[in-house]
Amino acid sequence: MKKMKVALIGAGSVSFALGALQDMVLSERLKTQVELEIALMDIEEENVARTYKYASDMFTAFSHPANIWQTTRLETALEKADFVIVAIEVNRYFYWSQDFHVPRRFGSKQIYGENGGPGSMFHTLRNLGPMLEIARTMERVCPDAWFINYTNPEAKLVEAISKLTSIKIVGLCHGLDMGIEQLSHFLEMDINDIGMEGGGLNHFGFFTKIWNKKTGEDLYPLFDEKERKANRLAQFDHVALSRTMYRTYGYYPYPGTNHCGEYVSYAEDFYAGLSLQYRYDPIREKLWESDSRTPDFVYCASGNSIDQGLFSQVQTQELWVEEAYIFDKEKVSCSNEYAIPIIEAIFFDDEIELNAVNLPNKGAIKGLPDDMVVETQAIVNGKGITLKPMTVELPTAIIGTIHIQGTIHKLLLEAYVEKSKTKLLQAILLDPQSPTYYQACAMIDEMCRLQQDILPPLEWK
């Protein structure tokens, strides 16, 4: 029986680590056809111990013979690994709240700041160092392993690793699947009956084709009719911008307002919940200065009600994590993420098609640079992962918008390698959500001060 080693780096991640573990325990082939070793690694001993206990309880409950162990040492976890699943963030919501508020304080109109906008550039620079450490350690101890990434900003980080190291890396995101779900609601069809072609940039993709799998019928005429009839305020925060972009560009985008809106200058008009992001009172609270509380994170762009009872308990991040780690065998289910299907397809030399992965373009999307990381459908088999070329060209305006982000990717890499605030300034000034020149300079200095313990050292050059 062949051996397989999977390393989970950032094993304290609730969503991706636990999802990957559940997918592995439910895989019959990983139970009966391989000697499976799972290394759980996190820099926080408490976090990795919590995940280890959950995994041990779960694999025991399913009588799965996998060898599971934990460590806080990266090289130990990676040694002789076949696949490395990565989902890392340090003090996630604390720094994300800075990424959101500080650029807006200095004049940016960004609506989220996670993957696009000025905030995302600091997010990238924070995560790039640890990501490169993982990849360069892999070059020494498991050079043939696949680096399967969930860490954001997805496209920026995957492109950096693909350019600065020799490691095979793929970025995964379920944003396109969220878009298919939206299509199914408009079309009033079973999601499994909808075929599609789509792609673009991670969190900024477009469906160039949609069809009925049963009949082959083009579904865009029906979608157009249904979209025109749909309540214009329904799920406003989630799809209002998407509907406007559909009417503007002719193709429906994914995954939704809060992410697509990170890459355009006009998103604020379509995001009613903007003031709820990382909510705090600036009169009574001096966050990031003397207060230790992270602002309340209200993720309202989901189509769900954001109404709260006057005295009801708020679902805090800490409570959510605590509840996620209560093991219940009856609640174990497939995550619908792609990491484990990819691992099985490569290891067993199956051939599968995936809805979306992030890889260097290499001609898959016409009009975009070959070395830019893009997102579209892919074929996976024993030889690896290959993007499927899109058969319909994206509109000129969309290609132009993505081109800007590709240039920003390059400038951020240069800023990191050269330790240059000036290159970072060039990237920020190019962004559609940039503030003025003076505001951008002051913002860079302020963010570098606030995040000096976690950002790479940058200087004006």
C-alpha cells in the first residue's frame, strides 16, 4: 500500500483545516488504499492542539487508521510531504479591521480591502513573508509536493510563489460556486442542472456561458428575463452590484458585491451595509491605540438579515470558534472544497474537472499576461493541474480592469523584494480605489507604523 503524507499548515484555521480533515475522513480511498499520514502544524500551540484533538476524535469515531500528529515546527511538518494545504492568518480580524478603516480614513473608497483596494496590499505584504517561508522550506524538504493554498489575497500570493520559487502551487476559492448558486436563484433551477464557463481574476470573475445541462439550452436569455423581473432590492448587499455589472458588461459576475466591488471605483453605490464593516464608535473607542478590542465584524453581504435583538447575545468570533470545535459525528459532512479531490486525482491519476482554480494564465484567458495568475476551470490528473482555455473572450472593459490588478501584483512583488514604500505607493496610486497622492503617502506611513510588527520593513526609496 502506497504512503501519502498531507501537511496542514495553519491547522488552527476553523473553516479550511476542519473542512479538509472532514473530507479526508469521509474518503473511502484515503481510508483503504493508502497509508495516510496527516501532519497538523500551526505557530500557536493552543490552536494546533485544539485541531489535533478534534481530528483524533473524528478519525477514531470513523475507524480511520490515519496517523495524525501535531507540531509547531514548519520543517518537521513539511518533511517528505506529498501535499501541503495552507490557510494562514495572524490575528485575522484585528489586522483586517485596520486594512478596512485606515485607507478609508485617508480617502480611499474601498468597500472591503481584503483582496483588492489599498487594504489588500498591506494584507498581501503581511502574508507574503510566511508564504515564502513555507514554499522555500518545501524546496528543501519536499520539492515535488503540491502547495494547495487557501490564504488570501489569493491571486497576489499564488503569483508571488509561482514567480519567486520553484514550488508547484494552486490557489483555491469557492467564489465561482457562490455565483452558480446566485444564478440558480434567479433562474429558479436546480444548481446541478446549470452548466457554465467562467473566469477572470479571483473574486472578480464572469460567466461567459450558462446552459441547461439536460437540454443544452442557452440560459442567458431566460436569466435576462428573470433578472429584469426580480425585486431590485432583494439581497441588495449581496447582488445589487452584480446585477448592475451584468447590465453594464453583458455577463454575470461572481462571487458578489463585497468582493467584486474591491476592484472597481463605483461599488459604494451598491453596498448599503458598508457602515457595518468592523463596527466601532470612534468617539468612545481609540482602537489600535489604547484599546485592545477588535471591532465587531458584521459580514452583511450574504443575503441574510442583519437584524439583531436589542439584548440578544452577539455571535462573537470566539464563540463561533468554540462551537466549531465541538465534535459531533452526525454533523461531519463534505466541505465541497477542492483540496481533497485534487489530492486524490493527482495521487490516483484520475481525471476530474474543477469549476475554478488559480494558476498562471498561460493563454487560458485571452488578453491577459501568461504569467499573471487567473481563475477559471481546470483539468486535474496524475500529471498535475491545467487550466482549460475559455472559449469566449471577456469584454475589453473587464480585461482592462484585470490588467490593472496584474500590474499591481508586479509592483507589490517589487515592493516586497526591494523593501520599497515607493513601489507600494506606485501600486496604490494605480488602484481604482486609491486616495490622493498626499493621502496615499500618509496612509502608507500610518499602516507601516500600526503593523510594524508584522509587515516587512519598508523605506522610501
